[in-house]
Amino acid sequence: MTQPAALHTPAVSGADHLRLDGISRSFPDRRVLTDVSFTVSSGEVACLIGENGSGKSTLLRIAAGRDEPDAGAISVPGSVGLFHQEPPFPLDLTIEGVLADATAPVRQLARQVEVEGQAMAAGDAGAAERLERAIEAAERHHAWGLDHRIDRVVSGLGLAHLPRDRRAEALSGGQVSRLSLAWLLLRSPDTLLLDEPTNHLDDAASQALVGLLQGWSGPVLLASHDRAFLDEVGTTLLDLDPAPRPFVSVRHDTDSPGSGFGLTKFSGRYTDYLRHRQDERERWVRRFRDEQTELARLRQRVRDDHTVGRPDRPPRTEGGIAKKFYADRNAKVVARRVNDAAAALERLEQDQVRKPPARMRFVGFGGTAASDARPAPATGPVLTATGLAVTHRLSPTSVSLGARTRLLVTGANGSGKSTLLSVLAGELAADAGSITRPDRLRVALLSQEPLRRDPSQTVRSAYAAAVGLDRAEGTPLATFGLIPGRDADRRVGALSVGQRRRLDLAVLLADPPDVLLLDEPTNHLSLLLVTELEQSLPDYPGAVVVASHDRWLREGWTGEHLHLEGHA
């Protein structure tokens, strides 16, 4: 998370909009952004969407000044704050210390109002103007009623139950993430940039964040996978996936997500945009198909029209004059037809639309099977957990899984969802309770955050190292539709968080376990992949347990439910 500038910093050139003009960014292994331009007005909440690797996080870093574009200009009003992976405070601070650090610049604004008021009372000639500016800045950054705002943010993000003297280093990863978000919101920057802000938020916390953003005075630019959140908070959608551009030359490189030109801007709800985008893509596909058919016809015509009629048939008379007459006429007709067809072909080749980019299709669950795993019994439980408990993390919980169980685990943050999955996977020992399962039952977990892998390895080699060479040859990485072929030889260290999670999922599915545990599977994954993952769950050949706060996933769930109430 970037440290915002001092909160009294004036807006750039007096502007109150976030502006990005002609932003392009390339990395050694690919191009990410090309000629991206947009404006986010004060009070507007603009949402970046697009495939994993399309450049959403890169664009947020560029707007925050943490990365430099290869081309283009950025204008950011006032102070800027970016929420992303790293906490903006030392982890040895207590929660109280973090809150004090967050609000110190805002409290300084309130003190400045007092100072200028006293100066005006003392007859300082310039104090009145300074006081007016100080009051405006204090109001913009919520300096009045700050203690009430602290309580609202802390409570809304589910942190109120934590002792204020607890150090940040003693908190869970999700709690640190929520405390980082609280720090940024209380710091109250003029321009707010958020990268996946709802990853560790439950329903109540998401609703609290929606309320805070809807009242934000400056521009807000965010990237999120949370479809319900996008529907509720977004006033504008900015899609970085390639969109139809009828007169873009096909010679341009469009192999990578995000290397499309510019972006598609849509004012409206996310659900409305989905329908709009589907209709738009169908028109694009039809136009490309029709143009390719016409190109093939014109190319064939240019080849065929070099001759007319029956060149092997002699003219009716053998006289020299007749021969010349027919030869000249044939040459003129051929020339006219060839020129007409060639001109039409040249125009169409210049103006044709780009080929629609291939859509990522998740196909990993259909027909997968662990070759060396014992077949699960057709009836009865394959795993039974009784009274599992972990001190301060999970209250006594019992679970019974059949061979084809589909179980959704829900509950507020801190209720123990991730802890339960870690215990079931054997990655964490329970303090109480027992688990009964066959010796050869295979259980595997997709964790919330990507596994650590050698960043210098290519995606292909990391996959082979994780699953073994024989299995990598028998079940290639492309089997699952998770990693595009163009990314298979990229370094793991160059992947986005979502792309690394795709790799983790591919590794699990290469030798699918009897019990697949998915911890917040929609986190960091693109909206398209999330939808297809949900639709594929019924096809998995074993049991599936999903822990999720995703409201769209929960509303469409047709399997069993387990709700955790939390622990004492």
C-alpha cells in the first residue's frame, strides 16, 4: 500500500478528477496496457474489470505513482492512497498505534483550523484566507467527528472485538488486511485506489465499505472480483479486455490479455454490462467471420479472374483480325475484373476487425480422475470429523462428507472457515476432536493465497516440478483451460496473484484428490473464470468443500450448507 502524500497537498492544477491519458506499459515478456485513457470524477466510483493479467493492478500502481508508464500522462488530485498486498504500517504497532498513525494527518488538519482561527483573532491579515482553506481541507478529510468515524470504520470492518493493545503481528492475515483497509480509509486520501478490497470482508464488512465509498468526496478507482460488490458500488465500469475496434490493423500484437487498445467504458450496473458485453462480442464474432469469408472469396476471385470464359476454346474464325479482337476484349475484361477485385480486397484487408481474442474456458473438472487413487465408495461417508476445535480459531465443529458431497461453509470473518479447511487437509492440527477417513483417501486444499514457488521457473516447468514429469506429459497444463499457452513459458515471478492461483488449481487438478477443499476460490480470479468454476463444480469426480463469503456463489449454491457461528 502506498503511503499517501500529506493530506493538505493541493489538488494538481486545481483539478478534481483523476485523469489517465494514453497510458501504455510493457514488461520484458509482454505488453500489458496500450493507449489507455479515462477520467474518474470526484464522487465517482470506477471499477476496473478484465482477465487475470490484463493490467488492472499495474494501472492502479501507475495511478498511485508506484510504477512508471512507458507512455502517457497522469493527473491525480491531491493526496493518493493505494490499498494492495502490503500493510502500510510496521507490524510491531498495536491496533491502537495503527489507528493513531492513520489519523494523525487528519487531526493535524483540525489543529490547523484552530491555529488559523487564533491568527485571525490576533489580526493576521492573511489568516482569513488560510482559515477558509484549512476548514475546507478538514471537512474534506472528515476531521470533525473523527473518533466517531474511527468507531464506524473499525466496527464496520469487523475489528471491534480485537483488543486495541494487540500487536498487528499477532493478527491473522485477513485481520491485517482489514486493518490495512481501515488505516487507508481513516487516512482519507483525496484519490482512493483499491486493489481487491473485499477479499477478506464478510457481508457486513462489504456493506460497510459500500457505504463509505458511496460517500467518498474524491475519485475512487478500484479492481475487484466481487460481482455483488461491483453491482452495488460501481458507477462506471472500465473493461481492460480487448473490445471490438473495427479499424485497428490486424498487424498489431494482440496475443496478451490487456494488449487490446484502450478500454471499454460503461455506465451502469455490472449485470447490465454482462449482457451488453455478450451482445457486443457476438456482433464482433459475426463481423469477423463474415469478413474472413469475404476475404477468402475476393482472394479466390483475384486468382480466377485472370482468365475469362473458356481460354482453351478458339475464336469462331481463324482470321488474324478476329484473333486480335477476341484477345484484346479478353484482356480488357480480365484487367477490369482483377483491378476491381484487388481494390476491394485491399480495402477490406486494411479495414478488417481484429480477430476476437480466445476466451478462457475452464474445462478442468470434466472427466478428471486420479489414476492411482483408490475409488471412493459409492455410498456412506468418506470423511467424518467430530468436534474439531482449535483454540481461539474454531469452535467444536462436526462434518460428514460423502463421495460426491458439495458442501458450502459460510460464516463471518474469524468464525473459522479457513481453519476448518486447514484441519481437514491435515495442514493444521486440531486441539480437540477427531477425523475418521480411509488410509488412502486423498485430500487437497486450494489456499486463499498462492503457494510460494521458485519465481525464476517458467509456469510450465513449475507445473512439471509440482506434479512430476510423467503426469505433466500425460496431463498437460493446457488440459484445464486455466493458463493460456502464451503464458506457459513466462516466469512465475512475473505472474499476477490471480495467475498464480490458476497455477495452484491446475496442480491440484492434475491428480485430483478424493476431497477437494477450496478456500475463497473466487478471490483474485477473473470474473469470467469465477463463473465457469462455479458452473463446473457439479462435474468434479469427488467431494468438494468450499469456504466462501461470495454472495453470488452462495445465492446459486444447490448443495449442502454449514454455517459457522464463531468461537468464544
